[in-house]
Amino acid sequence: MNVSEIMTREVVTLQEGQSLRDAFGLLQKHRIRHVPVVSEGRLIGIVTDRDLRRATPSLLTGIDRESFDKFLDETHIGQIMTRNPYTATPSMSLKDAAKVLIDQRFSALPVIEGGKLVGIVTETDLLKALYDMLE
């Protein structure tokens, strides 16, 4: 089996000029943890829920609500995203994709073909494929 057989093809994406608030909203709305960042269809980075949590100040530190909201609205994804992320291709074997995820301790790989983002493969996709094979 290869990545194209299990990847998610309709990928939720962000652009680097969008705010952290935009990213949090997309993650919640779509119940996802990884969002590729694109420019004109080309992958330029990726943002995870963990990246967002690390970048966001905690209200427990004493930051007031107004400053917190301003931070969420004025901090852009381009400031916190991982640039040039590891990727997969549609023809990559599931074994090779799983090895990258395991070795790099990632949970998702954007899928690129001809320089364009065409999908994303996650650890959940791989687990579903394994489950189906075991049926």
C-alpha cells in the first residue's frame, strides 16, 4: 500500500499571515491537530496544536485578557510555524511514511506532488489502515 490510498485529500490549510486565533478556530472546527501552511498551493510550513499551545501565553502567568486577545489576533502563523517540514509523496509506501513518523516523532506528514500540497497522512490514517488489514 502507498500513501495515496489512505491520505486525506481535502486538507484544511492556513496562510502564514493568518493569526493564532484563526489557527485555533480551524483546529477546533475541524477537530484536527495539524495544519499545513501554504502559499499559492505550495507548502511552506506546518503548525500543530502543540506549536500553538507553546506560542500562546498562559492566562495563569498574569497576562490580562485584553493583552491575551491582542496576542492571539496579532501573532501570525508565519512566526511560529515549522518551515520546510518533512513530507511524503503519494507513491511513498506506508512503511516508509510510518518510519519517518516514528523516527522523527511526528504525527503527520503533508503529501506533496509536483510541488503542490495534495494531502496529509496522519498516524490515525496509518492506524486505520492497520486496523483494516487486520480485519
